[in-house]
Amino acid sequence: MFDLGWSELLLVAAVALLVIGPKELPLAMRALGKWVGKARAMTRHVRAGFDEMVRQAELEEMEKEWKRHNEAIMAATGPVPDLGTLPGHAPPAPAGCEPDHAGEPPRVDLGKADANPPDAGPQPGPEAAR
């Protein structure tokens, strides 16, 4: 941004030392550092906002392009039939389902919890709770 070499920085430091003085120079440098940090933060915030706007514009353009492409494909191929309505193409049954008869929907066996499962052993009675 600014084309300052080491000789120019040395000249600025010497003038600052003479004008501000050695006692106040650390405070002035600290204040200058805070202002530079605020300026960088503001620049970073503006750049992030600009990048977000560009990204949103690109996403909108891609969505429009995908929609046009999808409409072109749909116009070329026609409507897509539902595979469940075609003869001989039943939708796959979920895991754990078994059809009872052809043409009937599958029945799901959720299983019932036994009061005393065989491998659980004897259940404690009311006496054991004391």
C-alpha cells in the first residue's frame, strides 16, 4: 500500500522521537497500534461482507442454472413414473419387515418384551427390595 523502506521508517522514528519525546513515545506507539488494529478489523469486516455477498450471488446463479438444466432434462424425458405403481416393481420392504401374502403390505414385527426373558434368570421379589 505505502512504499516505505527501512530508511523512511528510520526517519519517521527519529522525527517522532524528537517531536513526541522519549517519555511519551511508548504511549503514542501503543495508541497508534490500537488505531491500526481497529482499521484492520474494520477492513476485514467489510471484506467479509463483500465476500458473503459475492458468494450469495454465485449460489443464486448456480441455483438458476440447475433449475434451467433440470427443466430441460424433464422436458426432454417427460414425467418420471412412480416405480411403486408399475406392475412387477414393488417398493423394497424396510429391514425387519416380511410380507405375509403377495399384494398385502409387509407386516412389521416389533417384538414384545417378555416379562421374564429366558436368559435373565429369576426376578427378585418384593422381599429383595427391602
